[in-house]
Amino acid sequence: MTDNEKQVMLQAFFEDELPSSLKTAALLKGKSAVMQQRYALVGWTEDTEFPAQFDMEQVELAARWISRQGGYGEVSHNENGINRTWGSEDDTDILKKIPPLAKVVR
């Protein structure tokens, strides 16, 4: 999936048009989380290719990050009869879908 396709998919989660810079920043944050989960045991650099099978997880993480803006750090929020609670504020429910790579040590 190309970066443009990821931005289109990310926009689909929201009714209002998001600024391109916000979508780019959120997708970079999602990419970083995926790469950290996948390559934490073996290490990665900026030259490491992003594993395409985790494109959707990147977009999901980006959408979740954007939707938390303004209430970052809140686990529960009540306002005008509307209740919001994030069940997993550390995104482990998405990240557990990404198995880490390991290498054999002799």
C-alpha cells in the first residue's frame, strides 16, 4: 500500500477532512510503533523496509492516535451525556498482532 493509499484509508475513519500534515505525522507515529514492535529484538534503522503485511496496523494506530488528540492520557471522559473510555491506551491490542523477529545467537 502506498503512502497516499494509507492517507486515504486513514481519512475514511473520520468525517471531517484532516490536514495532510496531521495524517503524515500520525502515519509516521504508527510506522514507528510497528517497527519498534517488529524489530525490537534485532534492531532496525531508517533504511529497514517496512513490512507491508502490517500496513493496516499502521493505519489503525494512526487513527487511534488522531482520535485521542485533545484528551491524551485520559482513560475516561464524560461530557454532556457522552462517555468515552479507551480500553487500551497503550495500543497493545493492535501491537500484539505483530510478532517480533529474533535472531539466533551462537
